[in-house]
Amino acid sequence: MKARILEAGEGLGEAVRLLASGNVVGLPTETVYGLAGDAFNPDAVARIFEAKLRPLSDPLIVHLPKADWLERVASFDSLAQRRLVEKLAAAFWPGPLTLLLPKRADLPDLVTAGSSHVAVRVTSNAYFQEVLTRLDSPIAAPSANRFGSISPTSAEDVRLELGEAIELILDGGACFHGVESTIVGIRAEEMSILRPGPITRDQLNEYGHVSSSSENVNSPGSLPGHYAPKKELHIIDTDISSTSMGAFLAFCQPRQGFVALEILSPRGDLREAAANLYGALRRLDRSPAVKIYAEPVPEEGIGVAIMDRLRRASCGSKNGIGHLPAGNAF
């Protein structure tokens, strides 16, 4: 099988046809490209895991076209939880915020890896929204890459990762944010960030208390070794001027003497750096370098998400030396 890449507008009908017949397709979102299947079709969900070589213990995110669909896949533990979800949905949906909520009993357990909670979000990508509306069913869609590798931010990235495993990829251009959505767990009136992303802690604090609970919960993309290049990735805190064996991922200042160099944002803009992160890592991974050295970025705003991905990538790459913070908390 060789995946076709179609312009998103012209390929919408074909994408819906394939999804309705239980197949999976690559779709653009504002964060990264997703591998989509009908969330209520267990065979389609199984094909997602098969194409990605994803362990069945790692749950999927379910996408909705609007907040009104929420109770098709999720429920609420309390009135306080419902009210907080309504506030967050009004503020951040459509957009890169995923909420972890109690699942409906009729949602296939495979979607949630047997968990009693489901991760849900409303993407702002117009093409994904149109597919959802035409299909008239929630869509399960993790990132469209082999499990653990660098997430795709273009249709060509998806073809390189999954071109032999799927039939169709809709080309919606480059992703705006470039890193995965923020995942937030909600208990009563309290929130906990399970995976940092474009929606920051400061933004969430405007709508309620963000806790630092130590209770672990199984949420998508929470495994330590994730988002990793094939080459060793090392995060360096000390100055390194050059190496004949290495490539360098810089935040904003160029470095001399490396086999390959990528600068995330010459103007030092963390949002731009996030949008460029995965593309830069892919190019460095294809370079002649033996190892990749990454410079830390300021851990403020979306910089928290960038460093989270770099740490996971360093753990997932061969012999990487990054350090992860304490486990994901709910």
C-alpha cells in the first residue's frame, strides 16, 4: 500500500468514505497530524494501533467537532466538574486543549486502553472539523507516526512514517502549534496538567486551581520515551562549541562547527520554536551526524512543553541522557 496525499479540500469526501468503511487516514490538526479512525468502530481503532505499532496500553485522544458532542463519549463525576469543563471549553475550544474525563460505557475500551477515563478535545482545524461533521461520529486520532518517534507536522512527514500502512493523507499544510495539545485532568474544581502543551499553566490558572497532585493516571503520550529521533539526543546544559560527529539544535543563536545546525527561533520566540521543533529534529535525524545535541529553552509558557518533549525524546533515543520530571499527576 502506498498512501496518497490529497489536498485537504479535495480529499474530504474520500477521507470520510474511508473512515466510514472502518479504515484509517492521516488528518491535519493545529498541533500535529493525526492518524484518524472512527472511535466507535473497534476494528478501526485496532488499525490505528497496528499502523503505529503502538502498545495497547497507551490510550488515544478522541476528537469532537464541538463541545456539544462531549456527552457522546464522556460523563461527569460531579456538578462542579461539569461547570469547570464548561468554562474551559468556552475559553479554549476549539483549540489545543485535551480534557481527561470519565468515559461513557459504550465507548470501546480499546480507545482508552481499559481506563475508565477518556481524553477528548475539539480541534480548530477546519478540515478535521469538516470530516468529523460529515462522518457524524467522534474520531480517535493519536499522532500519525510510528510509536515513540518524532510527531509529524506535515503531510510528507506522515507519508515517510506511515506511507506503507495507510491509504490516504490529507494535506492541510504545516501545523500551527507544532507540539501536541495540553492534557488536563479534572477532579471536581481542581485541574492537573498531565502533558504540557500550547495551553499553559498561567492560562489555566485563570479558570481554577492547577494542582501538583502526585497521583498517576494513564493518559495519552505519557510514557517517558516518546517523540524520539533515531539518533542519540543529548540535552546539554554546558557550552559546546563544535563536534565533528554531532548536529546541534539551537534555540535562537547559531553555533559553529557542527555537521548540521537547526535554529528553532532566530528571534527567540518560544511559540515559533515550538512550531519548528519536530521539523528541525527530523532534519537533524536525517543528517550525517552521529548524535544530536539540544540546547535547553527557557521553561516558561510553551517552553515548558518544548522541554517536556526534548526530555522524553532524549529518554526515547538510543542512550539519550535527558532527565524527566516526576510522573504525570492527576
